[in-house]
Amino acid sequence: MVDAHRTFVIIGGGLAGAKAAETLRTEGFTGRVILIGDERDHPYERPPLSKGYLSGGEQRDRVYLHEPAWYAGAEIELHLGQPAVHIDRADRSVRLGDGTVLPYDALLLATGAEPRRLDVPGTELAEVHHLRRLSHADQLRGMVARLGRENGHLVIAGGGWIGLEVAAAARTWGAEVTVIEQEATPLHAVLGPELGALFADLHREHGVRFHFGGRITEIVGADGQVLAVRTDDGEEFPAHGVLAAVGAAPRTALAEAAGLDLDTASGGIAVDSALRTSDPAIFAAGDVAAVLQPSGARRRVEHWANALHGGPAAARAMLGQQVVHDRVPYFFSDQYDVALEYSGWAPPGDYDQVVCRGDIGKREFVAFWLRDNRVLAGLNVNVPEVAEQIQDLIRSGHRIDPHHLADPAVALTDLRAG
């Protein structure tokens, strides 16, 4: 039985928000828990949107985090399809789009991120897509299935994780795919040139075409339909559909209007290691949160694991528990017959060498990004159950002999001890 002595409000119906609500109940909170989501769908997980569901391997109902009845059973009040439009910090209340005002004792912002748009002529045409929400995936799945039947062409702007996963899914349906990427390799911002070329080769083997060093400047159409795309280096590519996969921006409008501190570098809501904002009654988690690191800098992570663990961490902090949210960033991807996991963070310029162990040719290997012989990040490709060991190496901060790191005969656990 819920009592009304305290009310916790969560804005954001994604994974972080739903896991926070679940954790409040499992931790014994008996007050009101109110979960606000601007989508009409119940909370769901996003990875299937570009993986299993989009490729046709999973059914739509597999994306949901809980059965709809679970929320009533856990006495969690849902406001779905209803955006929060204003936070009154003095009054400690949230106003919804329909005028409803909800009081709070503690508030969690799990508002996520929005896909960045292409700022070029032609984006108003039919079959120009983004991918962030389940409704986007519904539309995109229908399009790639049709393109597969009709031998149609999909052009993807951006060779990051989403762009490559959608490329793989579209090829599964039989659609023709061209990826246009400004950098010299896909995944350049994460893997750098050393490993990015490997994924270009993987996709080429499955029929994906790449155009590197170019940027879309126009989507050409007639009668409302996409016909082609043009790039800034004078190329034109046939297209019957376009996906903009050019990154995402944190949804901070509510926080900014409420006067909460933002992190200039990442654009996210500035929070401490307990996910508390500049207002001690307001917390933030998931894609939107820029979390204070031991180094004094802040990091904003958009991946699934951050939402999965960040929501519960914020819930415990709301309950007054001691929390330090300092997990190593983690991401996973499935592309064709390649399963990979990436741990850590080492963008180009942060590392001084890349060391690999295993067989790169067979795509069964582990790669490590190092600076001063310390592991900053690791990628395991078709080598399961080593992500935790890689993360231990990252956390340890130990200097490691690169020759030992490259030697499969030396156990990763032994390296951790060094």
C-alpha cells in the first residue's frame, strides 16, 4: 500500500527512468512513484531498434522492459504520451502538457537524447528517417523491408554505431545500402583509423558501399519521394530512403529552463558522482547526465549500459544512500556474424598505441587502446566473456607490458595483477 508521505517523480519513460522506478520499489520506498513519458509506448529498451527488431529477428513486444500490468502491480503511476513542460523548483512541482501539476520531494530527469537532424534541403521528403524511438523503428523497418523487396537503395548519413547496425539490418532485408561518412573510416570517433577499416571491410563483404570524406548537402526528390542524395564533393547517389545517423543531442530544455547547471563540454546536465544536479532535490541519469569523474572532468555516455545502471544509482541516491556512479562505459553491437563489446573511452588523440591479441583476419580478437602503457579502452570481437576483465584492466590504471597484452598465452587476469 502506497502512502503519500513522499512523492518521487521521474521524467523520462526510457530504460533509465523505468529502472529507477523499479529500484525505488525493490529498495523499499513506499511513497508515490510517478513516471512521466512523452511516448505512448510503455518503457522499452533501445538496442533492438537498430538490431534484432529492425532486422526482423525479434518481434515488437520483445522490446518492452516490463509487461504493462507490472506497473500497476508495483503501484507506479504512469503518465504516458504526456510531456513534462515546466519544473517549478521553488514549489517543487512539475507541470505536464495537459496542465496537470505533480508535486515532488525528489525529481529524476531521465529525458534522454534526440537524434540530430540533417540541415540540408529535402529533409521534408517521405522516407527520410531518424532512429531513436520505437515509432521511428516501426517506420524504418517497414521501409527497409520494402526496399529489400523492390531492390531499392538506402543511403545512410553517418558511419557510427547506429549507421552500421542499420546498414547490417537493411542488408538482411536485401536493400541496397550506401553509407556516407565524413571521416576516412567508419567508427572513427570511437575506434580510430586502426580498427575502423576492419568494419568497413566487414560491411563491404556484405554488399554495403561506402563514400568517405563526403557530406550530404541535398536530398533530391520528386512528388514528395526521395530519388537521390548529393554530397559536397560533387557526387550523387541513387536513394529511395535516407537515414540520418549523425549523432544525438541531450534533451536538456527542461533543466535549462529550470536554471540547473549544464556541462559546457558535453551539453548534458551537470551532476556529481551521485547523479545529483545543482539542485539537491533533482537528479539526472542516462543519456542526459554529464557525470563528474575522479579526474574532475565530466563525461556523458549515451549507451544502453549507462541507462541500465544509472537509473538504479540515481534511485538509491534519491533515497539517501551513498552512491558513486563511476562505471566504465560499455557498449555492445551485433553486425552480421560479428558480436562485439567495447569498454572504456579512447577517442583519437587520447591514446598512443593500439595492441591486439588474437586473429584479426578471422575477426576473433581483443584490441586495447593504451596511453603510457595504461589501458584506456578495449574491444572484444567474437571473444565472449572478457568484458569484465578488460574493465578491470582499465580501472586498475596499471602500466602493462604491451607484449604481454598482445600474447593470448598470458591471461588477462594475470595482467590485472601486474
